[in-house]
Amino acid sequence: MKFRLILQLSTISGCLAVLASSCSSQTGSSSHAAGGSTSAGASGSANAGAGLGTAGVPGVAQAGGGAGGAQAGAGGIGGAAGTAGGGGTAACKYKLCEGFESGAVGEVPTGWTSLKGYGATRGGVGLASDQAHSGSMALKSDSQSTGQDRVQLSLAALGATASKHWGRVFYKVQDPAPKPSSGVIHVTFASLEGTTENRVVDTVEATDGTHQWLFNIPDDTCCTSSGYDWTFDAAWHCAEWNIDVSAKSFHFYSDSKEVTELAFTGNAGSKMSSYTSLALGTIFYQTPPSSLVVWFDDLAIDDNQIGCQ
């Protein structure tokens, strides 16, 4: 079942599409050397001649989205027409859902904008149909250039949830993943953008192919890291984070198991701030020996833990 980018509203049943507005964020380099479907529109009530028909919720403009609400009974208010739907019926259960099913292969997903990297090479990230955790497409990063571009999604529509939430994303690394011939390769997968960047799904890979998880910021002054206890393989994996700006707290989970070394509370050095967008796609700070290819799918954000179902 494929999720779409949706914001739940308490005043109506169902989910309305969240269309992300453009926002800008520039991230500097880092020299870390340590260690489908959306719900159909609701039909209007068939109170013939009574003038009481309820407006249908529009179908979401996503490939595979549901049809708009049916017209209400005589005298009722007609449901709005859905767009380009393929009969999908599954509703988003979270504050934000993104399954990367809307947009053209090779392009930035619908509702997202390009986030320019610090490197000289543009591109390297876009929709792809060669892998998917669910549905038919995923977001793909494919580059050998440091400081490559990513994509970003505005979090403005989430309100307070943007800065206090649970997040979840599935990722897959092309096997075999490139290993550094010396030193490490620091690769960021997902970040929250505010006055600085908080790297919430972040890795450092060693020469033997093992990698650690960390919470990191661009100036490398903070914060926490794990041991080198993981390796990249050909499977889809799940990364989850829990963040609270007011409490300056963070927790991280890999395939549903908490990486306790990353947890902290009251850490002012994390430089957490009100987040304006989420950045997704690989950006790395040491050149790999070959292209680093990673796919992302089934992103979600909510007030409660989402899990890896």
C-alpha cells in the first residue's frame, strides 16, 4: 500500500494533499573524520432536495490517487472532482506521507524542490523506477561528486509537528557499496533544515565497509555517534528518528531497534531550531571510489512513533 504526501485535518474526514512550498537552505561542507495510494474523495450525502449534501473531499493529485467525491443528492453540495486518480483507496494515517509516486522519472518529486549542494556538480537526485520499497518509484541519489544536490520538502504545513515529531524513511544502498580506500566516507541521508542543518539520518563508513550512525551538524561541533556496528547490503532498511526542539532531545532507531548511543536531551550544542524543511538524498564530504547509489521510499512524519511496518 503506497502512501502519499498528506496532511490530516480535524475539521474534515480523510486527508488533503500537502503541496510543499519552495524554501531555500544552503549547507556547507563537512570534514568529519571520526570514527497506492491516497484516499478517494468522500461522496456528498444523498439528501435529495434537502440542501444538506456534504461536499466531497477532493481526490489527491497523485498517480494512483482516488477519484473525487460523488455529487451530492438534489439540492446538496457537489463533491469536488479528484485529479488524475487511478482508483486508490488507502488513506494516510500520519501527518505527512510521501511514497514518491508523483512526478516524472529523473525529475524532482511533485511538491519538492531542489536543494543545491556545496559542490560544483548539479543534479544526481530524482525519481527512479528501477527500485521501490512499495509502489513503482522511489527517490534515487546517484553520484560520485562531493557536496551533491538533494531535494527538500517544506514543513510549514505541519505547524508545531515540524519541530517535535517522529520521522521514518526506508532506504536501500546499491550493493556493493563503495568503501573508502583510506579514512572514512561521511554520508548524510536525511536532515532537518533550520538556522543550521540537523543531520538525523547520518552515517560514516570505514575502510572495512562497516558504518556508524551519528547525529551531526555542519560545523562538526556536535553531537553523538555509535560504534561501527552496521554494514550496507542489498536490502531495504528502515531509519526512524524522534526529535524535540524545545527539549533539545533526539533518539534514533535502525530497523526498529534504538541506537542508544545517539540519544540525548538538553543538548544546546545540537543547535536545534524551528525547522522549515526536510532534506533527503545523499550528500557526502569525501570522494568515494565509485558512484554511491541510494534509494529512499515511504517517508512519513507524525506526532507518534510510526514504526517500520
